[in-house]
Amino acid sequence: MKIKTVTEKVMNTVFFACGIVAIACVVIITGYMLYAGLPAIFKIGPAKFLFGTEWASTAAEPKFGILPFILTSVYGTAGATLIGVPIGLLTAVFLSKVAPKKLANAVRPAVELLAGIPSVVYGLIGMMVLVPFVAKTFNLANGTSLFAAILVLAVMILPSIINVSETALNAVPPEYEEASLALGATKMETIFKVSIPAAKSGIAAGVVLGIGRAIGEAMAVMMVAGNVANMPELFTSVTFLTTAVSKEMSYSAGLQREALFSIALVLFCFIMLINFLLNALLKHKKGGR
């Protein structure tokens, strides 16, 4: 009995320590981002930095407006989400509720393989296959564009959405579906009106993970987006927040380097805001029931 009590105390201590480490990492990262990113924002001016439309960090008179990067990241993430979420959710429904067990067991490793492919491979395939296809299909001089980046990101977020959504759907108590079928609902009605609403928290978690990967991706979009600081249009070369940091950090210095940390801070705030809004929306809907 005493050994069991000691073991429980030890494990509780271990769990508590792990939780503290996780919280401490978030606090340290947040503190460092604020420490490194805020000075440049105040030096440049918050309005000029956030709403300026020109980025010329190496010019004789440098300009540090990141509005094109912000809008590109927003449009790119939104486009990838609009394409990837329906496909990912329907694939998860197929694997969890519709497909025969043997077929589901054959498809599931392919989805897991997508999650394991390095970003640079997605970028390479996009650069060699997708970019020429976009240029030829839409009669463009250059296929590197926001559209190509959206398609690559849409594919990259699928594994996160599919895996988490399928797990959430599998966790729905079978009694819910049995009761719906017993009341005369069809299988499809049961899936879309019972199973998916019951698993919405898990599905939302998958969507958040997918959005986080889309907005934080750098290497793949760097290879297909063109990396030009243009205001975003669907078939023009653009620069994302992530690629703005990664392409200049190696040779940056002084205010330019500080501005890159400021861009990283803006990106960090975006991800935090998305998590907060989705969690607040889920809690509001849950409380409204």
C-alpha cells in the first residue's frame, strides 16, 4: 500500500514537472519574441511597419512595410483552409464511417506518409510540376504565384486534419449513431447531423493544427511563391511572412535583423489569435446548448 502511494506521488510530481516545463517553454518563447520584436516596431513606427506597402530592407533609404506579407499569409492560409478542410474532413469521414475496414487500412498509411514527407519535397514537386502546370494552364509567364502556394499548402495540411478528425469521429459513442438510425435517419444523415457535431471539438483541433502548419510553413512556399514583395494577387509572385524572415535572416544586420524578428512576432501573434478565437467559438457554442 505504501509502495503504491509513493509511486502515485512520484508520478504526480513527474506529471506536474512536465506540465510546468511546457508552460515555461511557452512563456520563454513569448517573452523572447516580445523582447526581440518590439524594438524595431517602435523604431520604424507601428503604422508604417504594419500598414506600409513597401519592403526594401537593403535600399539606401530602407522601407519596412509588411502589409503585403500579412495579406499574403492571410489569403494563402484562408485559401488552403477552404480547399483542405472540406477534403480532409470528408476523407476522415470516409475512413472512419464509410470505407470497408480493408480499404481504410490501405488508405490510412498513405495519409500518414503525407504527414512524413519533408517540406522541401513538397516544394520541389511544386516547383517542378505544379508551377509549370499553373503557367501553362493560365497562360502565365511565370507560374510561381499565390495560387501555386495555396495548392501546396492545401495538400500539406491534409494529414493533420484527416488524422485528428478521424480520431475524433472514432471516439463518438456508438449509442449516438444507433439511436439516430433507430429513429429512422439514414446513414448519411446520421454522419452529418450526429457524428460530426459530436466530434466537433476534435475536428476543430485538427483544423487548428492544419492552419498552424499552413501559416507557419516556409520552405515549400518559398519554392513556389516567387518571393517578391508584391501586394497579393492570385497569379502574381508574392512573399509570405515566413519566407520574408527565412530568405533574409542569413545576411541581415542592424535594423533589418530587428525587423525580421518583428515579422516573426507578428506571425506568432497570428497563430495565438487563431487558437484563441477558435477555442472561444467552441466554448461559446458549447455553453449555448
